Amino acid sequence: MSVAFLSFGRAVAPLARPNAAASAARPAAAAAAASEARRGAGGALGAGLGICAALAQAATGRGRSRRLLHGSRVAMGGSIRMISKEEALPGRQEELRISEKHYVLGTPMKGPWPEGHDMFVFANGCFWGSEKGIWRLPGGGVYSTAVGYAGGFTANPTYEEACSGRTGHTEAVQVVFDPSKIGLVDILRWFWEAHDPTQGMGQGNDRGTQYRSGLYYFNEDQKRLFEASKVAYEAALQGANRGRGPITTEILASADFEDKVFYYAEDYHQQYLAKPRARPYCSAQPQVVPLPSFESWCPEDLQEKYRPKLPEDHVEHGFRVKGSMCCRPQAPKPKKDVVPTCETTDGTPEGPTRSFL
């Protein structure tokens, strides 16, 4: 089975482990954090954190202030400086426990996977909305999804550890799919279009290395597809006067990681936006620029093998769907001024990349 992975400093305070009482209080505390976050300067947003971070602060019983440390900006304990392997937390051998079945799809959360299915892992901002965007892709080809931590050094990190910036991981989504129904390139297209890959160590209101964009390849074909699509999308963004400059998505070999490239996150994060009392949230900033046509950027010798299964203009591609929100351009303006507007599922506009609480 071919496997493809997408993904989209220094220590701060010592990390405390969540206790049973804190875990039991997560749903109610998260709701309280959501209300606080909406108050702007009085909440976590006023401190420079995304609402995903604000919810997690209360849900885990920890509030972390934004501050400067050794020249690096820190948000929720995370840093925009990537740590080295030597600086990383040691982690643990035991995997975090998760449910056996997918909350939405009813399929297994872990392998072994059906014969002929492939795997794809990406990171493009807060993983709650990213995971929902993927399980909603059409065609019946998505078999299972899971959120976790990818591209770092620490084995089996916790959410608090990943947010501290001391593991090297980024929030990620693992997708198991049937390539006869949905292609790797279909998900790759969604990856590029569903976020702004020019934002470096962050996405929207969420800042830190745990929100960076990246691609991890397992063979030469994947490397060529990732690099070719990056060149094509960067040119498309620049042609549309969108983004903040060159694409900052890292492209690295999976062999660069001694253990796993992806670790499952805690069970309460899995399919979060489908569960009762979930607070829909979208901090992604899609640039409303489509990836150019497959034939225009894919190496000719790879086109037959990796041809997309979904139409390139499908309504659920890329920036059109992110989590439970649809991101669309605002009223007509000069192209350079177009910004995405996110809406709740009932059609109520909330403004560009805002929370939906």
C-alpha cells in the first residue's frame, strides 16, 4: 500500500498533566471559554490567541499568556521558532487512547486498513475544521479520518505538549481513502485551497509551530507531485495578488523521522465538530484561488497514475468547504482585495475567518 503524508522555541513553563477532574469538566469549560473568547480584548483573542487555543485553554484547565521568550513570540506556550531534536520533550511509549470507531463514518480509527486503500496526512491549521472538511468530500472514497500531531520529534505527545512548541509537531489529519473513488491529487488540491500556505508558523488567529503547513513524502513520485503542485499554487497566488509572499509549506522526506510521522491526538479531539456541544470554529484563511488544472502542473509521466477522480470545480473542493463553514469571497472588489468570508451552516455571515460560537 502506498502511503502519502501531508502536514501542514525554547521551553516555557513546565507542563502539568491533566487530571481526571479536569478531563470530566472539558465540555462545560469549553463552552465557557467560547463565550469569553467572543469578548475580544477581554478573552483569549484579545491576548493574540485563536479561539481553538482559547477553547483548549479552558478545556484543559490551563491558561497560558502570550509573551516574549528568548526573542521568540509565544502563544499558548507555543513558539514561532522551530525547536531542535535535542530540545524536544521525551514523550512516552504508550499511545493516547481513542475510540475504536469513527464517530461519523462508523469505520475503524486504526488499521489494518482494507486492501488497496491509501493513506494521506495533512496539516493546514486547527485540525477540527480540517478533519470535517475531509470527511465531507464527495464520492464515497474517504474511508476514515483522524486528528493528531505530525512532523515532530516527541513520541505520542499530548495536546498540551504540542501546543507548548516543545515537541516539534503540527496539528494534522490522517485520511485513509479508496484511490479508485478519490485520488491523492484530489486531497492535495483540497489541502492547498483550504488554507493560506504563505503564513509560516501559524494560520489565521492560531500562531505557533503547531499550526505550520507541510508535506511529507514517502517516494519520489510523491516528492515530485508535492513540489510541482507547490510551484503551481505559488504562481497562482502571486498572479491573483493573494497570500503574504512565497509559500512556506515545508516538504520533507518521511525518512527524516526516526519513529512515526503521525501520532493520534486525544479522543476528545477526534471528530470534534460532529459531537454534541461542539463549538464550530474556523481560523483557516483560504485565499479563494484554485490550484491550476492538473495537466498544467503534474509531470507528464505521472498524469495517468495520479489523475483526479473528482471534478476540479466541485462545490466541495478547497476553499468552498472548511469544517462546518463555507468560505466565499465578499462582494465584488478588485482582485487584490478579495478576502474570504466564512458563514455558518445557516447562512449567517460572520466576517472573514471568524469564530462561529
